[in-house]
Amino acid sequence: MVSSSGFSNGHHDHELQATSILNVKLIREPTLVPPADETPKGLYFLTNLDDEPTIVRTIYNFKSADDRGNDDAWEVMKTALSKVLVHYYPLAGRMTFDADGRRVVDCTGEGVVFVEAEADCELEELGDFTKPDIVNRRKLVYDIDGATGPMDYPPLMAQVTKFKCGGFALGLAFSHFVADGISAVEFVNSWGEIARGLPLSLPPFLDRTLLRARTPLRFEHHHSEYDTLPNISSDLITGEEVVYRYIRFDQDMICKIKQESMAPYSDRNGRMITNNKCSSYEVITAFVWKARAKALRMWGDQLMRVLVVVNVRDKFEPRLPKGYFGNAIKYTAATCLERDLVDEPLSYAVGLVQEAIRRVNDEHLRSTIDYNEIRRVIRPLGFTYISSTWSGLAFGSTNFGWGEAISTGPVELPVDEGILFLPRQEKGKMCMYAFMGLPVSAMENFEELVRQIN
């Protein structure tokens, strides 16, 4: 039978984009950068939405600005890091468990792991982030030898890698236990403001007790994202090599998908429904869900699920304070039989995705938090894909004094079942790239389905 993930027990093809292996060497031993001033000590509460057991690795590339070069990049960023950590002091702590077995941050103040390195090539030789190059990009993000899981990592590690052209790359390894994408980018942009001698435009709000479980606990909803889907599919792809691609959706393709998404369909109760308004994220999520199911060729009675990642900062009542630092995301599930997903029109899948997103409100979120207070379970990923977009993240405004980042992107997918949707401006038009992994045969099938859009 297929693995619990549906396919991820095969070999992994990291698919080098570069024609040669990047040589990176450390200039000095890793340094701990503590906050510049005294900060609170003790255990820092993490909420039940902070249960994200992954390390997210990202890279920001900066070119040389006005012949400034990169000689002082490490010192400038190290000094600014120590100052910004006064505001974001949990990042200078270490992951641990409290007496009740909850994950918390021990605010020891010992500091962020910070590394200076140099590469033997020019920055442009790395290429852009529209092709996977996991092997080389992993060299731009410091890692810990012998780490076996996310609890072995500090909340943040950073590496500055200098290139021959005078540019440099900032590689970050961020613990998802501590922050979601929005909070991580807000931290990096605050770091950049301090490096440029500016006050913080958005100070962090660190009090996560706003999202404590209620007393008494109340489970008012069924939380299907935690259901284990029965495995009834034959073992068609176990052991296949997993390959990674950036699948491009241009504006014309997205418009065609949107038009198809508005065709009438019959819902589960036999009512004719029309999706009158669809966002690009909703329709691409649904298209990928449907095409992925076709590509994997499971049995018709197999339940297939998509977990849609929703930013919930404005879903709580009252809205979470601006600058809330933590995980304020919700995985909401749409589930149906493989045969329905494949045979029904795309608008059917879009309707399920929209229904899942509409479900997320204050009451549903509070019920989720309470549910996890008792269960403390990890979402099972069998026959599931996770849809997440970085379109709302302000990567482009990151500036440490060398101008805004010329490119940013992920090193890898945190899990094989995840798909990251990354917006890109190309010739004045916005397009979307889906960064994803599939077994070789399924990836070939998927790419053919995408080509058929045109």
C-alpha cells in the first residue's frame, strides 16, 4: 500500500539548477548574538496554533549597492540583530517543554546562531527562484549537525554568505513553532529598519495568551483536518523518486481557470451552484488539488483532502493586534472522494475550497484551540496536500542598507505534501509559481494537465 503521505517514501531528486556544485566556506565559527539589552527571562507561552513542527529555510539575495560591497555586511547585520532582538527576545531563547509537557520557549537570552561565509562565485550564478536548486541553496542556510527534529533547533539561525560580485545572501532557518510567515517577514523587515538607523514601523505584539484555550473547553465543531483518511488505494507509486518543480501559471492561464471555476455544478445535496466570485488563490488551489489527484491515479473510493492555510489575524473577534508575533494561521480542510474530485467539473472543487475557507471564524478558531488543548495531535497527511501562498508576505520591502532584496524564496518544501504558491512579476504582469514535489510518473502527468490549460 502507499505510504502514509501517499507517496513520500521514495528517493528524492533535488534537481540541481546550477551546472556545478556551489562551494561555500565559513569565514568564522558560528557566533551567538544575544539581545543588546537585558530582556525578560523564563518560559514563553506558545499557543495551540503554534504546533508547527517544521524548520522553514528561506534566502534573501542582495546586490552590491553604490559600490559599497559586502565587506561590512556581517558586522552591520550582527549589530542590528542584537538590537532587534531586544524587541523580539523569544528568538534569542531555546525550545523546551514545560512541566505539563507543552512546547514553550525558554527565554534564556543566549542568542541567535549567526554565521559568516563566502562563496566562490557571483550571486547571479545561483539563478532565480523559479527552478529548484535545493542542494546549492541549503549551503546558504546554516544547519546543526546531528539535529533530529525541530525541537533540536533554536528559534532562529542566520547565515550571511558573501559573493565575489559584492553581493550577499541572507539565509534563515526559522522554527515554525515560533512564527508563521507573516510574523517572520515582519521580524526580518524590522531587523532591516534597525540596520538602516530607523525606528520600528511595526513593533511586535508578544502576548500570546490572547489565544489560550477557554475554561471550560468547548468543542463546537468537527475538525476534519485531524481525521485520518482510510488507505484503500493500490501501491502504484511507492518507491518512485520524488522530483520537484516550479509550475508556472501566467495571467492568461489563471483567467481561464477562473472562467472554468464559475461553471454551474451540482453540490452534495443536488442543488445547482455557481461560484460567482473566486480569488486566484482559491481557483489555483482547487485546480492543483484536482490535477494532483488525476496525476496520482488513486482508486475512486479514496478520500482526497486539501488543507488550505488561512491567515486568521482578522478572523478573531476582536481582531488580533497589529504586529501579533506567532502563528496566526489555520489549516481548514476540504475532503471528497477521488472520483468526485476527478470527474466533477473544476467548479465543484472550487466550491469545496471556498466552503472550507468560509468555515474559519472566531467560533471555529476557538473550538480548534480547545480541541488541541486535549488532543495535542499532529495533522495526518495521508492523501492530503497543503496549499499555502506567500502572496501576502512583504518580502520585497526587506532592506538592510544595500537596497531591497533582488530575490527571495524558499530553499525547499517543509513537507513533500506541501505546495507553496509564489507570486512573481514578469514583464509587468503577475504570475504564480507552484513549488511542489511528486513522484516522477505523477509529475509527468501533472505537467501535461497544466499544459492543457492553453
